[in-house]
Amino acid sequence: MLTQALTRPFTALDRAGHWGADLPLRLFLAWEFFESGLEKFNGSNWFADLQGSFPFPFDLLPAGLNWQLSMWAELICPLLLLLGLGTRLASAVLMVVTVVAIAAVHWPSEWSSLADLGRGYAITDQGYGNFKLPLIYLVALLPLLLKGAGRLSLDHWLRRQH
């Protein structure tokens, strides 16, 4: 009786969550990555300055190609997230872009202890890196990669058509 009284108020939330729990994540991530892609589209390539910091295999590619790959991934994949189309693939691509960005831009250039590394867990760079926000993006992309889009998605609609 007590369990039922405690769970009854959450029944509507359970139904709503079943339909669209992923939607806030998809909207948030689509906005953040698309905004970054637009900055690249409207800006000039600054990847040449940090080409040596890119992880393998991106360190072997020309900076211009890396710029194009990053820009188009950050323009196309957010649209896919928004529609819930190819959600797992779009999430995986954006995770790769984010890991490369962490390695090339956000990771501290030098650290000798976990305490030093911990100082890089910040939004602003005070000389210790600033990997907090990209790490948040990775964590937010993970459920979309693992579970895909929910029912409010083209992925779900297309699965039902087969």
C-alpha cells in the first residue's frame, strides 16, 4: 500500500519519460555542437597551430582536412540528433570530435599529479586545461550512444515501418 502511494504520483512522469527522456539531451547537444560548427563555418582555420596535439590518426591528416571534418561533423550530426535520425552514429561521431578536442585543446599541456590534472576540470583555462565542458558533452552523449533515440524520433518511426 505504501509503495503504491509513493509510486502513483510518478506514473505520468514514467509515461512521459518513456516517450521523450532523451529529447532534452538531444536538443541541448544539437544546439551546442551546431553552434560550434557554425563558428568554424564562419571563421578561419586555426587548427594548423595545434596540429601536433591531435591524437592519432588525426595528427597525420592535414589541418585543413581536420577543420573540414570537424566543421561538417558539428553541422550535420546535430541535425541528425535533432531529428533523432542515426542517433547512435551521430553520437559516436560527436564523441570522437570531442575526444580529439579534449586531447588537442582542452587537456593540460603539462601535469605531474592528479591534483594538477584536477585543476583542469574547469570551464575557463587558468593554465591547467579546461576539459570540464567537453567531458560533460561526452557524458551527455553516452546515453544516446548506448540506447539511441527514444520514441520521439525518426529512428523509432523507421524501426516501426519495418
